[in-house]
Amino acid sequence: MLDNLGNLERSHTCGELRAANVGEQVVLMGWVANRRDFGNLIFVDLRDRDGITQVVFELMAFTEMVQETLISADGQIEFFTEIYDKAESLRNEFVIAVSGTIVARKENSVNAKLKTGSIEVIATELRILNDAKTLPFELEVAGLQNLASEDTRLKYRYLDLRRSQLQNNIRMRSKAVTRIREFMDALDFVEIETPILLKSTPEGARDFIVPSRIHTGKFFALPQSPQILKQITMIAGFDKYYQIARCFRDEDLRADRQPEFTQLDVEMSFANQETVYRIIEGFFRHVFKLIDVELPEQFPRMTYAEALRRFGSDKPDLRFEMELQDLSETLKDTDLEPFKSVLKNGGEIKAIVVKGKADYSRKQTDDLQEFVKIYGAGGLGWMKLGVPIKANFKAENLFPNSYLTDLPNFREFAKKHLSAEEGDLVLIVAGKKSVVAASLGALRVEIARRENLIDKNAYKPLLVTEFPMFEYNDQTGNYDAAHHPFTSPMDEDLETFKRAIENESERDLLGQVRAKAYDAVINGYECAGGSIRIHQKEIQALNFKALGLSIEKARERFGFFLDALEFGTPPHGGFAAGIERTCMILCGTENIRDVMAFPKTASAQDLMMDSPGAVDNSQLNELGIKIVE
């Protein structure tokens, strides 16, 4: 029979007792994290959300208590032996309440790993509030490599969340959101909630669609972001808006993406880029003080074009060097294939130098070859400088797997044009500019991870500016909005923008138009992004035309917003900051699921709730929906 709590009330959590509490009578409640039985002595590690306290059940102590009370209370003998019997029955994850006295641990038994390691509680009362089945996996193990599979942990997420790491991560997230509200409220921003059920206005990713029962054949969409509505709040005159917004995108997932996520959404009237930059910098400075990190007053800045040129990424990790180096001009007259054909077709050749890694094995270079192919590269050229050459080997035959062996005097070439030194490894990719950037940019980060080149204690923020306004779509032959269709072009590019739209023969100029768009990047993660918006209906109409949207189609999708633009829209702009990505950095994890209480798998499933799942035919009939096999 399990015990009831009755009038017993918890006096402390399991993480707050210290040496100063010695001698006090306490009541603790929590889960049995571990039990160790030494015959007449039982130790229990009692855990709650705040930490662990060691509780001692000592048969000798109970016997002494019995002797002291034997004369006045005959029933005490049974009572004290019952406590010890209960302690013997305890198993991991039983829920218990314990009363007892705090004592100091002996000097040789102090546990420096615990906040409460200098004390223990000698139990005088034990109540078993609930038992527990044998767990499907161990909660606390040595090292991440010993954890149960992620699918198993997600299926039993309520157990996984008991682990100290996830407890700390979720609490850190809570503190971060509190900090965000503190910061925004101090600057007089107004928190405004926007609806979850919206009209579908595609913004790039697929919408999650919700059928309407009342309006058969009509559908709501879950918001990818509150983009249009936050602009409406500016037209409505609120001047400063923010929201901790839930967002939904039906897209392929990866380590830092989920189908539903949370962002800080911010919009301001009468703001230019500098106004927004100051808010972004101040926001991150305020939040990162949670982990005692002082970010700079003003973040370094880099244009999108420079970021791609130097790092192959619009979210470069600045915690290590290894920049991309362009060899296109140097090799413009080469007869070496495949360099010659790549340059002839408008491609480029770039390299990275990995310091001191000329000792890479054949297997390692083969692995790198396969890695860059993931990003579309046809192959990877490599040079090893300073590797001893046997007397009967010619230099050009030393590395038969790399086409760079045919490059005359390759050691001298690398030293002259890449500042490489003896002992360095040179890696080269040739191809389309986008492929070279993606593959070498990703390879740069992959090698840094493998070789532990990343300073885990460093925090390197960056503002990336002047993003392209449009991206060319090879499949449709049209230009798509690189950000969203309400992003304003740079003032300096406005004439180019108009020319490209008004003259079909100059349409390719759209690829040169820059936007008033920007991202905040920290340690290689895009933590925030935003833009100055179009506030004039004439410019908005031109942008829709550039995107191939007819007046009728634009009104069908965005009619209410286009109407609103005609009633005195102020200049405005803002940004959205990813709560999960920010918390990933605060918590030191590379997995977004580690900072979410109930995340989905990489295939967008909830294994704990077994969703998405089927619904009754009666529900489908009410909605006028039929499942097509």
C-alpha cells in the first residue's frame, strides 16, 4: 500500500541545502535517482528539479531512537523498523517524501560534484508516494555516446526530461524568454498576440493547412511567421510591436529546424537599418548575460557578398580561421582539366588551407571527397606539403587520387598563391559559384569540428547585411523573393530594380538588386533575420511584378494588406530572432531538440503521442474531406 502525502509539506528542494543548514529538521520530496544498500546502511540519492541530496537510512540510528522512546511509546519499535523495511524496498524513480535531520558529511566522503555534497540527511520518516516500473533506459549515463537512442528517448520524453541536462536546458530557455520580455518592455515595445488561424499567404516554405468545418472547402493556414500582421500593427499606429510567436513551416528538417518553433518577433515604425541593428545588438547582449558572456556593444558587420566570398556561407562561424581563397584569376590560363572547362563555363576555383594536416591518410581524403559531393561538388583536389617522398617516387606520382598532381610545381604554387607552408593540407573545389561556396563552406566547418579547431568558450557575433533581393529559380526560370515579398530594395539599387522590371531584356539585373535585409549570426548560427519593409504601394506593386504575380493574383493572396497600404503606411522594419537557436548556443548543444520540451523527430513525428495519426471518418465527413489512396 502506497502512502499519502497527508499534511506533510516540503521544506526545501533537493538542491538547496548546504553546510549552514546542519542540525535543521527538513522534509524533502522527489525521485529516487540511486539506491545503495550496505546491510545496516542504505544511501538514497533523492532528486528533484533543483538537484540531488543524499539521504541515509541507518538501522543503528533507528535502534537508538527506539531505546530512547521505548518507555513512553511501545509502538515505536514497529514504526522505526518499518522505515528501514521501506527503504529496502525502494527502487530507482520511486517518488518519496523524507523527514530527517541534516548532518555534515565526514571529510573523506564529501562529494564535490554535488551542490549539496557537504551534507546528508539522516532519515526519521519515509513515505513512498508512488512506485515506478523498470525504466526503458538509464537516465544519467557517462557521456552522450552512452545515451539511449534518440527515438527511444523521444518516445518516453517525460522520462528523458528528467535528465539534468534537459532540466537545465528548459530552465535556461525559460530564463531567456523572461530576459527578452524584460528588454522589450524596458524599450516600451507593446506585446501583441496575432492569430494562429490565418489565410494562406505562401512565404517560401509550405504552409500547414487547417480545414474549416463551418466553411466547407475553405482552409486556414498556420502562420510561418506573423509577417503581414506585424506590419499591420505598424499601419495601425502601435509604433513598437513584439511577440513571442509560435510559427509553423512544413519543410524538410535538420538539426537546427523543427516544423513548429518559437521566435521573438519585432517591428518598429520610422526605423532604418541602424535603428534595428541597435535593438538586435542590445537584445542579444542582454540575453547572453545569462551565461556571463559580454557580447560587443556593436557587432562586426559583413555584407552577404563578402561572407560568401570569404567563408562560403551567409552565416560564417568566426571562431576559427581557414578562409576560402580564390584561385580563379590565378589559373585563368591553365590547360589543366577540369579547371579549364569550369572557368570557361563561368565557374570558379577556390581552396582552403588546413594548417599542419599534410599527414591526412588516404581514407581521410576519400572521406572528404564524399563529404563535398553532398553539396554538389564533382570532386575535391588536394595537395600535401612537406610529406616525405621516397627516392624512387616522382612528385607527380605521389598522390594518384588527386588531379592536382598534374599541376606543375604544386608545392611552390601553393606556397606562393595560398600562403601554405610545409606540413599543410590544401583542399580545392572547382565548379559553379554556388556549389563551390556551399561545399567548401561546409567542408571548412566539418574539418574544424573534426580537428577541434573551434573554441567552445568563444562567442563571435556578426551582422550580415545587403542580402540579395531575389534568387534565380532554375526550375521555373523566374526570380523568387530571397527574403519575403515585402522586403525593401536598397536605395542605391532602386533604379536598377525599376529598369529590370520595366525592360524584359534587362530582367537579369534583378540578380544584382540588394535588399535592406540583414541577419544576426552567432557562432555559425543564423539567430535573427529581418529587413526594412516596403511601405509605398507603388514599390510593392513593382515587387509583385518582378515576382511574376499578376495584379489579380496579388490581390487574391494579399488583398487586405494591399488595401491597408493605401491608408498612410509609415516606414517600418524589424526582425525575428529564433528562440530555439539562441538557446542552443546558451546551452552549448547542436541539437534543437535539446532545448524544446516536446520536439518532433527529423521526419516530423511525435513518437510520444504517436502523431500525426489517423482521424475518424466522421470527422473527415464533417470537413468534406476524402483521403485518396
